Amino acid sequence: MHRFLIIFPTALTIFWIAGTLAADAVPLYETPPNTTQWIGPERSYFSEIFRTDVVTNVSTPTITPFLPQSEKANGIGIVIAPGGGFHALSINSEGNHVAKWLNDRGVAAFVLRYRLVPSGEDGVQEMMSKSPEESHNAMSKIAPLAGADGLRAIALVREQAANFRVDPDRIGFMGFSAGGAVTVHVAYLGVDQTAPAFVAPIYAANRWLADTALPENLPPAFIVAASDDPLGLAIDSVNLYTRWLTAKVPAELHMYANGGHGFGMRHQNLPSDTWIERFGDWLDNWAAKTP
């Protein structure tokens, strides 16, 4: 029997963090299906380059549940995919801190650690030392595995919806940068158990999927980016929004003049600091209109 089929709240190690019920990471698979070889363990450390805590060298994908207090829970669940160029995960600013904010609004959150490019002691430094071609090739190889992990995460939360106190029809997916690419992958390729109810690609990289045909069940989308994104990803968000409009699927785009890339939950004293509040407004509106 698969490990994920015998995970129940009574078997989870659960603890409170500032009013949030958090649990140990839950593996997505008994054995992840892949052709990539990793050496050494998953690593967590503070990156001087990213100026935040990161996780690298993920070979065993997991979700970490963050559950709201029962009196606040509204039945909505969101899988969160942090970014980091498929070489790292900005685990706090684009993961755990987002989850805790959502918990305060009654939303259950599940921080996804998807498979990353194999790396040594400092995956961020290794990424920065690669040529653009080397970096693109490495990311192109791992992106399909990360996308598969996103789809599996949706299915796992749906399978365990009763245990997590979420409505199986109200499970969405949010991701940042490379995690935004995973989000778009889930939006385009999710069907039945793996289909999200909505998606929120945040300064998403979308070029790997630019030619992918849109599905008939394309979910509503909340899209955010900054016009001054130094990676040139603003146009990716505009193109996503255009695709949703063309498909006549509800979408909302927030394009900030300033904010750069990777702002996540950081405070820069810019209007982009409030993007998460705008997402909260959008989510309330979506929930009110969704049976």
C-alpha cells in the first residue's frame, strides 16, 4: 500500500505555529517516478544570494500541510509552489509565510517541495555560475518532473480532503516564478482528480508551456507580476491573461509598475506589497460565486 494512502491526522505529527496547525511533510509518492539521479540529501539554508531561506536538491517531493483553526476553516485548500529557478525553493517568502497568511483567512495551505535540479552544497550558487544555456537545459529537464509533482499534489489533497477539512471541489494552486510555471502546467494539464478549481500564477515563467493547447476545463486565474521584473517575465503574465480572456475564462491581472522579481511576502514599501490582500479579495469573490 502506498504511504500516502495511510496518512491520517492521528498519524501525523501536528503542532501549533502562531495560531496555525502545521503537520509533518507528506510524501507525494512511495517512489517518485523519474529518470534523474540525485546525490546527497535535500538541503535547507539561508542563501546570501537570494537573501532568504531556501531548500535545494529536492529528490523526494512532499507537501507540508498548514491547517487553519477549526473555527476559521472555510473549506478552501491551496497548494503553494515556491519559486527558485527549479534549482531552489524560496521556502518562506513564497511558501510558509503565504500559508500562514492564508490560514488566518480560514484557508488550508499545502506547501509543495517539488523536484529540483540536482545540486551540491549551494544550489543557488551553482545556478548562478551556469551559463544561460546550461541553466536552461537543466531547468528544461526538471520542469516536467516538477509539473508532475504539482498534479500529484492536487490529487493527494483531494484524496485526503476529509482529513484536511477541505472541500474537494475547492482546491486551488498557487505558484511563484518557477513555481508559477508549475501552476500553469497544472492549469493546462490537470484533469479529474488533478484539476485545480482555480490557479494563481505569481510572476510566473510560462515559456516552456507557451505552445500548449488550452484545455476545455481551464480554471479561473488570478495573475500578478511587476512591469520592472528583471527577468523579463512581465510579458509572460500579460500573455497568460490574454490566453484566459481569449478562452472566455474568468481572470484577473495585477501588473505593478515596481516590484521587481521574487517579491513574495517581502515588504519593500511598494504597492506590490499588497498583492496578497488583492488575492484575498479575489478569493472571497470566487468563493461567493462558486457553489
